[in-house]
Amino acid sequence: ELEVEELQRLLDGMEKEQRSLVARMKAGEAELERLRSVEGDKLVQQDRSSQLEKEVATLREKIHHLDDMLKSQQRKVRKMIEQLQNSKSVIQTKDEAIQELKERVSYLEAENLEMHDRIEHLIEKQVSRGGHGSRARSKSEYVSR
């Protein structure tokens, strides 16, 4: 989650930088257009135009590079989110299995307790009947069987 937050922060920063570069590029293009339309010293205009064209080209390259980086970071973030969701799904499945096992253990414990009660009842019946040849068995003998 920290990595996702860090990547999101980086993405936001890159998006801000991209917007800034786009704004600068548009301002440069606007100035370039203005210089082309204004009459004046042709040499100064040509130098400034050339400089602005180079700057616009550089800015376009930077924007393209930032776009690529943004797409790459977005893919990483999507992959991390997908991994988190998969992990949550696995954990949920295991939690459900644990809950089911707990329920089965509770059921078996109740069944075991009922069996102990039945055995105890049978032992008491045998002892109360008492037999000449049969000796009373202890509860532990029945439980061990």
C-alpha cells in the first residue's frame, strides 16, 4: 500500500509537470505565431522563431517521454492493485476455510461430549445391574476403546 501511495504521488507529480510543459509549449507556440505575424526586424524574428521552434521540439520530446513514463507507472500501479486484490481474495478464501474448520471442530467436540455422556450412562447402567461374572469397567477403559 505504501508503494502504491508512493507511485501515485510520483504519477501526480509527473502529471503536474506534463501540464506545466504543455502550457509552456502552448505559450511558446503562441509567441512563435505572434512573432511570425508581427512586422519588424526580420533577423530578430528569425532568431527568436528558431529558438522557440527548438524549445517547442524539446518540450514535445519531454512530454512524449513523460507520457511513456506515466503509462509505465500506471501499468505498475494497476498490477500492484491487482496483486493486492488477489492477495485479499486468497486471504478471504483461507479465512472461510478456517471458519469452516472451526465449525467442524465445534461440531465434533459436541458430538464427542455426547458420546462421553452416552458411555457414562451405559457404564452407570452396567454398574447398577451388577453381574456376578462381570466386573464394572472404569470410564477410562471405555474412553480408551
